[in-house]
Amino acid sequence: SPALATTTRDLVDTAQIALDHHWGLDHGSWSVLRVMYPDADLPVIQLSIDRTKDGPWHLALARELKALRNRGVMIIGSGNIVHNLGRLRLDVSGGFDWALEFDATVKALIDAGDVGALANYQALGRAATLSVPTPEHYLPLLYTLGVTDPDEPIRYTNARCMAGSLSMRSLIVG
């Protein structure tokens, strides 16, 4: 939706947003949307993750995007809390100890409303380092939480780990 993309760009002060009307949706977007909206009958924009920026920067940007949610725009933060393909083991049905530990830590911090600690996830120890070797799958969580009001209910779905190093925990706000 070019109009929504322009509105988004105009709302944001934290980052320079360049619009690209020719770039399609990546797997993090279309894999979710094709199940939720198989007829593709809603306007969609996708924001790229700047891997050079830290968690607090992304959280600040997310808070600016809250104005979109207040206007009725659905915000989807599609990623994984634990995503370490270098340690993936298809023969493992659950999660490694460190993956389960980090997933549980993140859930506890979400439940406590400690979004600041989640933004500074690198300080959460060895389990965080192993669980988030690169940030692009973790950072969408900060966008989901950044547009959320502190008193909004959060419920969890698909709270499991698989292949040792992937957390499939999902959360629904509101």
C-alpha cells in the first residue's frame, strides 16, 4: 500500500525511511499473511530490519510506529525468539537447554513488562548469545512490544522449541 508506506515514513523521526514500491514481501511476511489472509485482500507494507542498529534503537522506532496501530493498522512482528541455524539439529524434537532457558527468560521479561531488558538482550548472558547470534529474527519482537500498551493482555501460542535451536513461541496482544 503506497499510501500506508508514505504515512509510515511521515510518522517516523528515528530513522530515514526510503520507500521501495518494487520490492516484494520476504518470507517473514508472506509466510504469515498467506495463512491469515489467503485472498491477500488487505493493504500491506513491510519494514526492513536494520541489523546495524541495537535493540533500544529498534524499540524507539517501534514506539513511533504505535501511532499506526492507534489508527487501526495491524502490526505483525514475525521472527523467532531463539534462531540459531548454525546449531540446528533436525534430529532433536525439543530445544537445547540454553534455548529453553532464553525462551523462558524472554517470556518472564514480557510478563514483567521489562521491555528495556528485552531491548538489551545481549546483556542476558550466554543463553542469549547462543539464541540470538544475529538479531534479525529477534528484533521483530521489540516491534510487537513497542506498539503495545503496558496494560494490554498478552497471550502465548505455539510456545515450543524445535530442532534444538528454534523457538516458535508466538504472542498475541490485545
